[in-house]
Amino acid sequence: MASVTRETLAIIDRLMLELVEYQENKVLAMARRIHPGVTAEDIRNPHDFPALRDNPEWNFEDGILSGYKSAHMALRAKLLELID
């Protein structure tokens, strides 16, 4: 296996953070169209907002965000294993 460097980790980490940020903004914008006035904190608890909870499109986009966050953490953990 090719050598993994801290620079490689930093590049992957930045890319994943960009994906997460893009999707967070998309999810928040969609949430605000569905339920005006919700905050980023509010959408962490969508069960408090039936219009969000019951919207399949919003749930789909929120699921993508969760997947990006999970993938980011998994990649970071694996790369740190390889570096150490």
C-alpha cells in the first residue's frame, strides 16, 4: 500500500469538510423553505417540527448529510491508523 502522509489526510479532511458544509447549507435552506425561521440548531431535532419530520425530500437530504459526516469520521480514523 502506498504511504499515507499527514498531507494526504489534510487534503481528504478538507474535501470532506467542504462536502459536509455544502450539504449542511443545502439542508438548512430547504428546511427554511419548508418551515421559515428554523435555525441550524433546530434541524438537529427535526422531530420538533412536523413539517420537516414528514417531508421525504428533506429527510433524504438530511440523510445524505449524515452519511457525509459518518464517512468523514471513518476516513479520518482509518487514515490516522495508517499514519501512526
